[in-house]
Amino acid sequence: MALTLLNYLAPFLVGACIGSFLNVCIYRIPLGRSVIHPGSHCAACGSPIPWQYNIPILGWLLLRGRAACCGTKIDSRYPLVEFITAAAFVALWNLYPPTPAWIYILFACGLIIATFIDLDHFIIPDRISLGGCLAGLLLSAVCPELHEKSTAWQGFLFGCYGLLLGGGLLYAIAVLGSAVLKKDAMGMGDVKFLAAMGAFLGWQAPLFIIMVSSLVGSVFGIALMIRRHKRWGLKIPFGPFLAIAAAVWLLGGKQWMADYIHYVTSPR
């Protein structure tokens, strides 16, 4: 019982703390600021945040969503990011062996940062997408088990396959969509983002991610049209849907896809 509790409580607490740092990255990276210096401070008045109010999730609840220094409203996104990160830590730590789990946790942190930056600024910074491509290839060599391989070279090679297939597929879709619509159909940030996903997840993942993200994005787009959303209009960031689909792959989508292929190809 104690071990089971530790397997859930420990990663949740660590994940919530990391989520607090991800909030810093989400806010500062698009502004070109350091994510390390200065320390946590109020975005409205610049006052340092006391440690007791900087506790992930609880700090926001204790303050009732208002800054202690100046009373400015604190966006509920902050505890949301912390909770999502904590939940990702718990899920991935309990789904995978330790080394792949830590790598997928790093990957999930990148998904979270990219998602919320894209929601705010309609961009996915190169340090996330291209940095993710490089990290995915290096970690594929360090841990070839990511691609169910046994040697560093095989892991690296299959990471390259995933990167090229992911980036290539979405680039082809972007070019075709632009030709049909006579305007840019998709940003290159999304292409690089899917390439990074392929580097981490392998060549089988990109097609699944494209299909699931397109489905989720279509449903979301229809809902926005019905509600006549004024902020986004017809311009909807696609990165969050790619991230959702990648998370689905990590949390069981790979097995679901394998089961479906087995069902379709089995003789009847």
C-alpha cells in the first residue's frame, strides 16, 4: 500500500513543482527572457513572490486567484498547467520503465510548453521544436528501448525515420493545403513540432498523430464556428491538437493502433 501510494504521490508532487517551472517557460520564452533569472515575481507589479505563495496549485488556492502584493487577478491557467504536468508525471511513471518514463516525461513537458505558447502567440518556438528534434535523436540513441531496439545505432536510426516521416508528412500536407486554399494552410512550426514528435516516438506515430489531431481540431473548429469565437476566428493554432494526439499515443494509442491493425488484417 505504501509503495503504491509513493508511486502516485511522489511523481504528482514532483510534477506539480516542474509544472510551476513550465509556467515560467510559457510566459518568458516568447518574450525572449531568461527562464532562470530573475526569480519568481508578480507579472503585474514585479514584486518577488514569497515561498508560501509559490507552492504549486495550493499557492493559487490560498491566494484565491489574486496576487498578494497588488491584488491583480492570477490566471487560472497557472494551477491548470501545474496539475496537467503532475498528472502526466503520474501516468507516464506508472506506464513505463524508469528510463523511458523520464524521457517521455521530458517530452511531455515540451508538449505542454509548446501547447500554451501556441495558444497565446500562434507560434511554436524553435528551441522547443528543433531542440526537441535534437533531443529526440540523442535520447533515441541513449535509450533505444524507445523504439523497441537494442543498440544505440538502431535507436538513433529509427529516431531519424520518425523525424523525417513526421516532418515530411506534415510538410506535404501544408504544401498541398496552401496550393488548394491559395494561402498558407499551416505554419512551419507545426511541421518541425511533428518532426520532433517522430524523433521521440518513432515512425509509426506521425500518421496516428495527424489523424487524431485533425479529428480533434475539426471538432474544435466547428464548435468555435458555432459559438462565433472572436479571438481566434478562423485562425486556430494546430500545435495543441498535435500535442493532444501525441499524448494519446503515449497513453495507449500505440497499442490501440496495433490492435486495430491486427483486427483488420486477421483472416476471418
